Amino acid sequence: MKSKILLVLLLGLSLVFARSEIPYVFEEEDFGNEGLPKFLYALSVDCDTGQIRQEVFNEQVEPLEGVSSYLRYHDYASPLISSGTSNADGVILHQVPGDIDLYTGLFILVIEEPGYQNKEIHFDINPCFVEEPEPVPEPEPYVPPEEPVTEPEEPPEETPVTPSAEEPAPENESAPEEIQENQTEPDPVAEEAGPEGCAIPAVLVLLCGLFAFRRE
């Protein structure tokens, strides 16, 4: 139950501050009389200003006022870097000196108050140094391309061909006329040979007549 309440408080703190992160807690331990009540707490760090916010509660998750808090840094020769007392809302603000990017080591937070067990918390603020991945744009939904509507092609209109009066006649049409002309033309050789061909029978007839006259 207590862990759930603490988680809700941590998440609430992370939403209050812009650029705030919840530190990574390695371990925590309570010291003193085990019969005394324990502290509940919440931590957050502003990654821009280097301010660590601490809230202190009792076991009924009520803010505690006047609680002493000491913040140490493990890598320093003088490890104490901040201290404070909680206000009426149970809030203590610790300012990290210098450049926050140099504080990649271990922090130690101690909470003390008479009537409670002392609490020591070990944590780091490395979540501030983790680069957030760039958001990946969501892929656009696939829209299939529209198929073009092809209209049926109309047959081309046939244009009537009108024969021209001046169009020359084809060459092959003159062939029959030439053949007819060749057939009607007289053969000059035959005309020259005509009289000579008829002269031989006339001589034969004359000789036959003379032969018959002598026998009489």
C-alpha cells in the first residue's frame, strides 16, 4: 500500500515540473530504533535548472514540517552540497551547484527528525542525460491508386474517295488497245511476198497449156 502511494506521488511530481525526471534510486536504508515510524518521501529533479525537489511524509502520507535534509555528492572532497528543512507542505529544495551535466555520479540524501528513524537514500540523476528518441512519424495509410477508366475507341469515320476527272488512267489499261492495234496492222512482209507467191502457179498453168497444145 505504501509503495503504491509513493509511486503515485512520484508520478505526480514528474508531471508538475517541465523537463523533470525521477532520479534512479539504487538503495535506501533506515537507521535507529526500529520501533519508531519511518519516513516516506518523493524525489524529482529539474533537468534544466539542476534543482532537486524532495517531499517528506509520515506513514499516513501527511506532509511533515521541520524535517532536516542533507544532500551529498559522492565524488566531491567535501561531499555536502546542500541542506535544508521541510516547510509546511513537507517540501525541501536542493540546488545542485555548477553545471548539472557534470553530476553523473552518486548522490546521498539523509533525512533526520527526532521521533523517526533516520533514512539514507542513494540515487543518481542520469535519467536527465538520456536523449529521448525522436518520434517516428506514423506511416500514412495505403490508398490504392484509382484505375483510369478507358472509354471504348470509336472507329474512325471513312471519308469517301471521289475520283478525279484529270486522274490518268492506269498503265495496264492500255495493254488491250495495243494488242488490238497489233492484231489489225497488216504484216509488211506478207504484203511484199503476196505477188511473188502467186506468180509460180501462173507459170505452171501456162506450161501445162502449151504442152497440151503440142500434143494436138
